Amino acid sequence: MTTKRLRITLRLSNMGNDTLGRQHLRWLCSLLGACLWFSQLPPVEGAGANHNSDNQVREAVKQAVELAHPDANVDHLKMSDRNDLDEELSQIAEKTTRPVSFYSFYDIDSSLDDGSLWAVVSGNSPVGSDELYSFESSDGVEQSSQKFNRLLSHLALSIPQEKATSIARFFLGCCVRGAPGETITDDVGLRHSVERYYIRIYGDVWRALEASTQWWQGYEKTAVHLTPTVVVEGGVRRINLERLILSFGMHPQLQQWDVAVSRDGSVRVLAVESIFPKQSRWLSYAFRSTVDPQIH
């Protein structure tokens, strides 16, 4: 019976200009400490190895979060398996040489926290190292896309044109952590999302219906086309996607993302434009008959 020791390699993002501030240096040292902790995990043998290995990976990721965020109370962070992302990736790439597992962490006491996402890529060999990637709410678009591209580079994917839009949506789901929201593809989905959001925020059906009706009347004036569009330029697929931003305390905001997807699945964000409203607007908790929320 062969024995496999679980080892995880942390893939670190570029900090820019080859310099590290004190915060980045502390973060780097913490993650290097996590690598040492991972290397000391006990071997997995015999029956139930897959279950034990999964538990070890979960503990390793939790430890990495604790080390990467020494000021956070890990006991107040909820960890959940992101099987939805596992399934979404499997539909894009029906078969990968290295399976990926996704986990999310967020503050159970805060409705403002969009959390962080961690991906573990299996080494898939007795001597291979599992690799850990993190997507944080503090990541900028360029930094998160670099992490995403490094993640996909280890999967050796070949993305046909009909799956390019799915990769772009998958990228937004993984990497846009600082602004909670969802990808929108038609008017029905948009209207339902806006209505659900206002009901959740106000907790009052009549006030939520008034707010969503006013939002919709303003949106209809934009005549935006919600169906994703794909334009092929020099072997690169340019995709326009609409994303609805649902930040707590703010009116929903529809954005358009212009994303380039290469054949290997790597992604580059070309532009992000606010469609409606053009500027972020704070919610008003009064009816339109008394106070106009002024969504423009």
C-alpha cells in the first residue's frame, strides 16, 4: 500500500514594482508558515483515504486563512464547500487532469462581508503538491485575473467558443469578491433579482414593490441588451456580460463587463461600465410619495 502525504503549495500574487510593504511582508511570512504546517500533515492510508484527505484539506485551508489574516477571529468565519463552483467548472471542462475544490469563508456576524474564496488544485500524483489559491475582497481586477489565470493554467483546458461565455461568468463568480452580485442574462432574471433584493433589504413587501417598480422604470430607459454577446478577434473571444451589483444599503446597480477569453481559458478584463444607475446611490427608507430616492 503506497502512502501519500498531503502537501500544499501556495501560489502568491505579484505585489507590484518588486516591493513589499509591511502588510504584504507579514502576509507573505504567514503564508510561508502555512506551507510548513501543510507539510507536517499526517499521511493518508487505507480505506476512507478520500474522506480523510478532504478533512485534511479543509483544515489546511482554515489554517491558511488564520495565518493570512492574523487579526481576524477565525471562530467567527463560516467555512462552506462551494459545490456550485465545482459543478460549474465541471460543466465547462468535462474532464480535467487535476480536480479542483472550492471553499468560501465569510464573517457570520456581518452582512457586508462578501468573504473570500479558496481553491485547492489536487496534485493528482503520489509526489505531487496540492496548490492553494485565494480570491479576496481586497483583490483588484488585475490581481484577481492573474490568480485566476494561474489557476486555470494548471488544468490544461481547451475552451471551445461555445464555452467562452461560461468561463467569463465563472471568472466573475470567483474573482469579483468586493461587490456582491450576480450575472444577468435576461429581463426576467433581472426583475426577479431586483425585487428579491428590495424585499430582503426593506422587509416590507409594499415598500419593496414601490422601490423595484421605480428602479425598473428607470432601467427601461437604457434599452440595454442583456443577452451575452461574443465577438472573435484574432483567436480571442470578447464577451460582454451584465452583472447586477447588490451591495448592502445601496440601490442595485447594473454593470457591463467587457472580458477577453483565450482558448486556454485565461481571462483579461478590458472594461467595466456602469449602465444603471450611472452613479451608486444610497437607499432611501421612505416612500416615493414623500421622498424621491432619485435613481438616475
